[in-house]
Amino acid sequence: MLGAVETRSVSPVFVGRAEELGTLHDALVRACEGEPQALLIGGEAGVGKTRLVEEFAAAARERGAVVALGGCVEIGADGLPFAPFSTALRALRRELPGELAAAAAGQEEELARLLPELGESGADRHDEDGMARLFELTARLLERVTAEHTVVLALEDLHWADASTRHLLSYLLRTLRTGRLVVLATYRSDDIHRRHPLRPLLAELDRLRTIRRLELARFNRDEVSRQVTGILAHEPEPERVDAIFERSDGNAFFVEELAVAAHEGCRTGLTDSLRDLLLVRVEGLPESAQQVARIVAEGGSTVEYRLLAAVARLAEDDLIEALRGAVNANILVPAPGGDGYRFRHSLVREAVSDDLLPGERSRLNRRYAEALESDPALVPADQRATRLASYWYHAHDAAKALPAVLEASVEARRRHAYSEQLRLLERAMELWDAAPDTVRRTLRPVDHAEVYPPCGCDPATTALRHLDLLAEAAVAGRLCGERERALKITKRALRLLEDEDDSLRTAWFWIQRSRLVQGLARGDGWKEIATAQELVRGLPPSEVHAEVLATAAHWSMLHEPGPDALTAAERAVEYARMVGAHDIESNARLTLGGLMVDAGQIDAGLGHMYEVRDEVVARGLAAVVGRSHVNLPSVLEGVGRSEESVGILREGLRLTGTMGLRDAEAWIWSNLAESLVSLGRWDEAAEAAGNAQRRGQTAGPHGSGANCLAFLALARGQVPEAARYLAQGRAAYGPHDPMPQHDLPVSWLTIALAAAEGRLADARAELARTLESGFPLGTQRYAWPLLLRAATAEADARALPAARDGREQVLDSILSTVKRLTTHAPVWRAHEQWVRAELHRAEGRSTPDTWSEVVTAFEPLSRPYDLARVRYRLAESLLTSAGEDERERATELLRLAHAVAGHLGARPLADAATALSRRARLPLTPATRPGPAPGDPAEALGLTSRERDVLRLVAAGHTNRRIAQELFISPKTASVHVSNILGKLGVSGRGEAAAVAHRLGLFPAEMLMPGPAG
């Protein structure tokens, strides 16, 4: 017995670490002010990481913080998925039950994957966003809880963390921006060898300036002396301190062990083997206590008391006596929560475990497995499958291990721990040949390979095949980001299928390869899709067939939209309905709707998309909810219905935020930026584009956001900024998977930037390259602005002698392309008129009538910047070729264009309007008029009597043609009056003008009764 020393192998005095503790306290202060903090604490085993965290946690509690501790759990060589987060969230739930329940409200099913106490986890839908959705909801949960409470989240032993825990930690540290939260994570730096899985994460986090990294050094001699004094409760002789310091080299844990060993008079502690030092005190225990220590060492980081009793097979009194001896000797300590035991330090557990004989190790694992199999309640339910699989695997019993490993893989998949699922499936493949055939015949695909379609066989009677494991592993690898491993797995599977007549399974694996090839940036994936299409051609309807068609249609929509894509989408919808594949049907209907709009069936196509959106929101089908709120607004914007698009996008932001669909949210932000640009809400658009770049996890939102910012920079005259954003957009998309929706906006910006910098030859070269590639059906939303910019560049350079050569050919190529482009929507009919007007200007035959028609086309479209530009061109044309009687009209047009340009910050347009007004000696501000009579808002707004009549008819909903008939004026004159009215009211469209008239009560209700439609 150790007498007084037994309880003092940990010094009661906290030694050193003043600087590190100061850093932690500084982080706590910052967190209390609402700025989340993240710190990584590294150091060799035994250097004092846990003691530092304990000291800080105690101080944080004294300051009113809630401390939630979680440790990475090791079972043999396996880690439990999300173990430290589950433990920490349980602690948080104990401390703040009401707050955590409120923060999790509405998302309990998803968050139950991390914290089963919240309820049953949701339906097992596994898609590309499943894990990211869980991570985002966890981040939102922490942000909500820490909005009012300071929380310290401490995760220990990160070197044992499973891959899913590492991914979640990385996500939190990269995305948490608000909340009173401190995240600490400790790891053994001496364990992080070159190929250790934690090493890439540490390198990634080092690049984040928001994370501080502390590396704990060993104690110096003075600190060792103070530590030994605390342990022994008196000051030791200098010679003893020298010996302990020399032998321990300042490692705090070894100082403790050496101090105790020296106090007992045990000289073994000063031999060459520190491992012997760790074992000597275990070997000094009674035999029963040593036996219990060996059992605990093999059971994992912590062993529950009832499980330990079942494995030890000792009488209860004998077991308690053995545990008391191990605890008194500070070998074992009660686990937090008091329900089990663990080693005081993992170094001792590792030494005891390493000292086990091979047969002894497998026997202990068998006893653990048999005990747990006999009574599953011996361990927490969320750990049972993983621990049982580990015990049977390390017991070297393939017959028992294979089913247990497969069950654990299903549990990992249920929790979205796809990295662990992949590791377990690879372990199952390793065990496959060793397991008896009688065992393999009892396994069913429906239990262990749900993502792999049965392809016509009855899963209740058909045994699981090795091929099924390959299929499940391929999907798990794709979902966890291990695409290289998944690609190798699909290659193995396709090689096996070469000897089988199984077209459906083969096609399924080719579809998986297509997704992986695209994800790895090794191609566009079409070759693989085409191979799958050939394999299913002529086969009866099935889920695989429907998925192949839906995948082909979606690929074609993005890359080569046209009649073939429309046919594939129609067949995909039909086949999916026939076999009851609702998720595939929903995705295929979205694709079909978009392709129908591209083909000119605008109302029917949008009807499909609206139906899908409503259905998937009602069903809570997260992945398609995200896609529907990305694709539907994008299609609406593509036909000029920007206001309608914005409304759906705002709702999409709410839904994706609630559901944790971070990448879909990023796409929504990028689409919102595009629609806001169209509506002239440029500051909001810039903010949305920035959000797209910050929130996006994939290249698409980054590139789209950069393109939007590049457009705004160009329109505002910030050419170097535009060049920088264009480079960002081009880099985000990369060259491996070209799509018109990516490439054409980049080409448009390239032409616009070249023109802004006076590089007409470069603009022409980019146009030629783009025209050579052509504009597939459905790309008119990108084609019209590009052709417009090219035509405008030619028109602006008309007076330059160097631009004459080649101009005629460029204009002819633009015109021939214009004749082939579709104009199904008013916005693109307006663009066609605009492009033709610019071509006339480039040829020197621009007329006011031409530009007046363009202005008329844009007036009802709620696109203020475009309207301002064509008004400027009309004013320019009037001043160039019309008489003196048109100067007043030109003046009003320039004032309107200049006002919009000033509001938007479009400096080049504002400067052009100013320069033109000066050349023509026209005032851009109206002359001062006598004050209006009190109570006459029309006069206060500066409306003439004729404009008042026109506004009355606008408010009644009349078109320009109908207004002209009513007032006996020409439609062109009516258009000019409408333009003037919009400028004086400070609005961008007829609807807003009508709303102002109603709000001010300008006209009695009877005056607004509409006549026949005009």
C-alpha cells in the first residue's frame, strides 16, 4: 500500500503553463463577447494536456461558463463515430436541457444521429448532402445554444478520432462565426507520424487564421521540482530531483511515476525501460487486480462496470476488492459519470495492452463479445454495434465478426458516418472469404446494402454477394469524399461483372463511376453515362433504368440541352413512376421542366417545376428541396421573371437554412445575386454573391458569385477588380467539365473586360471561339448578353481606324447567330431588338425609331440598368439625327438614365450621360419651378397635365398602345410619357408607378375602371 502517497500521484499543485493558461483565458474572454474561439493543444503523451484542460475548465466554470467534455474513444484500434461530440452534447444537454431542446427544435430526427436522446433518427435517405446537412445542423445547434450561454467544448485525444469526427470538427472550425463558444481539441503530437490521418487536418487548420495552436513543452528542472514537491507533500532532496528530471526529461506523467516509484524505494523506475516503469506498479498489485487491469486495457478507453463484471467472471466482492486495489494505486480511476472504469493515463493502458500475449488478447476480446452478445444493454445503445464488431474482429472469429461488422456498417451509415461505414465494409471484404459459406448464405442485401438495387431479385431470399459489398462501399466512399478509393472499388466490381450477364448491375456501377470521375475532376462523366445507357437499352423498366435515364437527362441539361435530353427526361419520369421510384421521379421532373422551358413550353415546364417544389417540401425530401429552390428560380430568371425568382429564392434560403443544406444555400445565394442584378438592387446583389462564395462547398457557387461581382465591377468602372473576379470565376470552374452555364458567362465577361481595356482584337477572338462552339438550345439567357456585348464593342469602336479590318465579318457572324437564337420570352425578344440596334449603330445607320422600339420593349421588364442604357442610346440617336423639337425628349431620357446610373453606382454610364449632355448643352437637372399648390401631389411630383392623364391610364393597367388610342397620340409618344413619369416618380416599372398613384390617391376609383384590353 502507498499510504499517503496513494492519492497524490497527481500533484495537487498546478505547475507552470502560465502562458498557455493565459491564452486560454484570453480566448474565454473573447468568446464571452460573442466571438467564437478555437484552440488546438498538442504535446507528447504525458506532457500534461489533460491537466491543462481540467485547470482551464475549472476556471471557466467559476466564470459561469458551461463546460462540455468529450473524448475520442478507442476500442482496440477502432474509434467510435462522433464519440467526442456525442459525449459533449450529452453533457451540454444535462447542463442546459431547455436551451438545447429549443435549439434542436424541428431537427431532432437529424440531430439524433449524433445525440440519440433527442429521439429516433430520420428516414435513412443517403445523398451527397446527408453528412454536410448533419454538420450544418450541428453548427446551427451550437450557435443557438451559445447565443445566450458561454460554452467550452473540449474534445480530448484527437489522435484517436474517427474520420467522421475529424470532418465534423473541421467543418465547425471553418464555419462557426457567431456564439459565445470556445472549442478546444487536444492531441498527441508524438503520435502524428507522416501518414497519420490527423496530419492533413492539422495542416488544413493551420491555414485558418482563426485557430490558435498551442504546443506544450516539457517541464524544466524548477517545474519538475515543484511538481515532485506537490506529489510528496514535502520538498525532495536536490539529488532526487536531478535524478527524476534526468530520467523523465521533464515529461509530467513520467515525473509522477518516477516520484512514486522512488518514494516506494523501487529502483526499477530508474532502469533504461520506461515501459517497465509503467508496468512495475501494475505488477505490484494483487493478482486479481492485475487481471482486472488487463481486462480493462483490452476493453477500450472506458469499460462499463456491468460489462467488466461479465468479462472478469469474479464474485462481486472479489471484483470490487480488485478494483479498489487498482484505484488506490492510481492505475484505474472511475470514469466520468461513475458507471465504469478507465486507466488514469492512456500510456499505462497501452503498456498493459502491449504486454498481453496474442492468445490472451483474442480470448479477452471473445469474452467481451460473448458478454455483449448475451446482454446488449451492457453498453450504450449507440456504441453496441461498433464495439461488438470490434471485439469479434479482434477475437479472430470470422464467422461471428462478418455479420457484426456488417451490422456496425449499417449503424455507421444511419449516423451519416460514411468514412466509418467504408472502413467497416472494407473489413467485411477482408473477412468474406474466411467466413463459412453457411454464414454468408444467411446475410441479406436488404440489411447491409440498401443503396444497391436488387435488380429484380427478391432480397428476402437472395443472399448477400461480395458484389453487393463493393456497391455499398463505392457509395460510402463517394459520400465521405474518399472518391479515389471508391473509384478503385467500382473498377474491381466492373472487372468481376465482365464474366456475368448482368446489365443492370453493370450499368449501375458505370453511373457511380460517372459521378466519381466528375468529382475527381477527371472528365465530364459522359462516357460512363453513355456506356450505362447502352447497357439498359431495350430492358424493361427498373429503378436502375430510370436512374440511368434521369442521370443522362440531367447531364444533357447542363452540357448539351436539346431534343435528346428532353426525350430522356420524359422516359425517366415515365419509368420512375412505373417502378415507384419517387425520388428519381422528382429529380427527373425538375430536369424535364427546365428542358421544356428551354424548348419554348414555358408555362407547362414551370408548372412541372412548381408541382415538384410543393411536393418535396411537403415530404421533407431535403436533397430535392434544395435542388428545386435552385433550379426553379434559375429558370424563372432565365425567362426574365426576376421578381418571382427572388421570392422563391428567399423562401429557399429559409428552408435550406433550416434543413442544413449548406451547398444548396450557396447556390441559392448565387442565383439571388443574379436576379437582384437584373432588378437593379446591386448592393444587395454584391452581398448575396459574397455569401455564395463564403457558404459554397463546391466550385459552382464560388464561380457564379465571382462572375456576378465581376459584372458589377465592370458596370461600376472598376476594371482591375473585374479582372480579379473573372480570374476567380475561371479558376473555380476549371477545364475538366465544361458547361454552357459556366463557360458562356465567363466568355461574356472576357469580351466585356477586353472591350473595357481597349483590346478589341481579344474581344473578337473570344467571340469567334464562342461562336465556333455554338449556343445549344436553352442557352439563350447567356447567348443574348454575350452577343449584345460583342455588338456593343464593335459599335463603340466604329470610329477607330484599327477596328475596320474584320468588322464586317464580325457583324455578319453576330447577325447570323441572332437569326438562329430563340426568343420565346419577352426579355429575349427585347434583347434581340437591342442587339440588332447595336449592329445598326456599328454600321452607322442607327435611328431614333429603332432605339425607341428597344426602349418600349424594355419598359415593362423591371430591368432598370438595361432600360437606362437603351434610354441613353435613344437620347444619343435623337440628338444625332433628330431635329430641335426632340431635344426636350432627349433631355428627359438622359436625366432618367443618369439618375439610374447614379443610384446604381454605374459610373461609366453616368459619365457617358454627363458627357453627352454637355456636348448637347442639355441640363441634367430640371429647372427650378414655383412651389406646387398645397394638397396637389401630382404637381408636387412635377407631372404635366398630359403626364397625369398617362399615369391614370397606366394605373388602370393599360398598355402603351391602349394609352395612345385613349389620348389620340402615337404609341411612341405614349412610351416617352411613360418613361418621363417613371423618372419623376423615381420608380423602375409600371407596376411601381401604379402603386405610387394609388398610395397618393391621385385618381378616384371610378377613374381607374379599366376599359377593353389594349
